[in-house]
Amino acid sequence: MAIAVGMVEVLGHPPALAVADVMTKAARVTLVGYEVVSGARITVIVRGDVAEVQRAVDRGVEAAKSVEKLSAKDKSLFLSSNVIPRPHENVEVVIRKMRFTPAVERFR
């Protein structure tokens, strides 16, 4: 099974929570955690099988855009997304240094 890392970057905590929830429900992925990039920019990170991560990221993008439609703001809440199939081991080291959800922290 090839391991992949998927990321969805949004603006604000409500869309980040919606994205994390939808991603973990839509596919067999593990929520690695989140990274606060700057201010309200938050990247939600998952990992798992390549196809599952792609499905989760696709659904996460849809969730971010649906929260965006409910927002009265003119700004886009969805910022970017990416899937990295079979990340290099140097990337794995960086991922281990990111903030992890408490459930994942127990297994590290």
C-alpha cells in the first residue's frame, strides 16, 4: 500500500473543522493534525493510501467551498490543496514535527 499525505488549506477555524471532519468521514485516512500557517490560515493534514487520501482531499475541498457559500464575507475561505503520493523520507521527518491531534499523539 503506497502512503500519501494530503493537505487542504483554509482561512479560519470553522472551515478547518468542517474539512477535517469531512476528510476523515469520506475515506480511510488518518488525521495527522493541522498547521497554523499564519494568522487564520490553517492547513489540515491527512495520510493514508493514495486513492483514499485523494478522495479525502477532494471532499475536503468541497466542504471548504460549501462553508464558503454560507459565509457573508467576500473572501474565499478555501485557499489550496495538495496530495503527495509516497513522500520522501525527509518529508516524513518534517511531518513528525508538526502539531498532531491528541489521538495520533498516543501512537507516535
